[in-house]
Amino acid sequence: MSEKSDRLRAARIGANIQTAAEAAERLGISAPTYVHHENGTRDFDNDSGAKYARRFGVRAAWLILGEEPRKAPIAELDDRASTDGRRIVPPGREFDPDPEFDPDGGAAFSPAEPYRPAIPGASPELDGKPGAGLGMAGQEFGIESKGIVTGHRVVAEWVFPPDYLRHELGARPGSIVIMEVVGDSMKGTLDPGDRVLVDTGQNAFGEDAVYVFDDGDGTPRVKRLNKVHFSDPRAVAIISDNPAARREERAELDNLRIIGRVVGRVTRM
């Protein structure tokens, strides 16, 4: 093994990726190619080195040349963005029951790309909190994905059985994001602190249901949307389920950005 391949192996282990085969899968390259690079039986070029560095959260200059420091600074988002646009590296550690999950570990979600979780099969919880009242937009930043797209910070990962999501909730497992509800205008249906499972694949109004959406200002809301029949242009009624806060708004569909349909919730007893 060469010093360069030694650094590649150390970077992979430092990113909490257990095997070379797993690293190849996350990088989207063939396992034999990556194994040759890590074993030193085949050298890798600067483009591959830059890709590995971004994925493993180290500086390309350290990986390729051995130039210190090793770690990519947190502020350098472009050095921490994966080339597939799915994650800001290094990846976060596991959510519950792992008490060491680091919400500042750098995971990011973009609707422009499929999310690649640190935990196989997990769905991301975003820092934006839809308001059953006043919502919180959460942090947004640019991540690299065939250009720069908007990314949303991931604060945790949740694992649900794919068959449950697909057959019981009618959702695509890879389209689910988790968001924490704030406010009580949906109380009885959704309580403050509940986590909602939002199917981002259902990001257009199809039928009366509870949706997460915004009014164009980036602040997410969670409300029941009901069709206003015979409206032109098409409109929906925005309804709060809490009788104490019940009020009905009306909005043109073209003025709403639907993030996804709420298909389930996680709540406390």
C-alpha cells in the first residue's frame, strides 16, 4: 500500500463507513475500482481524489498530497458536499438509540436528489418545522449537485419498515421526510412535538388531505387542504382542525408550494 492509499483508507474509516464495498456503493462506483484504489494496486487521479475527499469529509490536498490539515473546515460547504448531492459529509452518526448522533454532523437533504442516509433505509428529519400556527423555515444552504441546489439540514434519521410505508401509508419509502410540528391549530389531529411523515412524492394537490406547504415565503405550514369546488382559478380551503382555533382561509393553488402530503405521524403517549 502507498501513503496515498493509506490516507484513503483512513478517510473512509474516519467517515464511519465500515467497508470498502460500502464506500463504493455510496460513491456510486464499482467495488473493484475502489478496492484497487484503497489497496494501492491502482492509483487514482485528482478528480477521483477530489470526489473521495468530498464524500469522506477531508481536504483533497491532504488525501492526494498529504498536505495538512486533514479535515475539511465546516465553513467550506463545497469541500463537504458529495458529488451526488445527497449529503454534506462527514455523515452524521446514527439517530436514537445512538446517543452520539451529531446534529451538526453535516447531513443535508435536497428535493433535487434522492437522499442517501447514513443508516441504510432511513428517512431524514429536517430542521424545518411546519407550523400548525407559526412555522420555522429551518436552515438552507447550497450543496453541489450538477450545479448548486438548495439543501436542508438533517437533524436525525428514522427507520421505518419499507413495507409499512408502502402498503399501510401508501407512500414511497425514498420520498419520506420527517418534520416536527409546532403550534396547536391542528391539535387533535397533530399535536405540538409530533413528527409528521411527509411524502414529498405527493407534492401536488390531489385530494382533500393534510399537507405541508408554504405560501411562497419558505415558512412551512401543516394544514388540511380541501378543494373549493367550481373555483376558477383552482382554489383550496386551508383548514385548522383544532375547534378552538378553527378558521378557514382560501388560497389559489398556484400561490401555494406543496412540499408533500402528510401520511403518518409519530406521537408521544
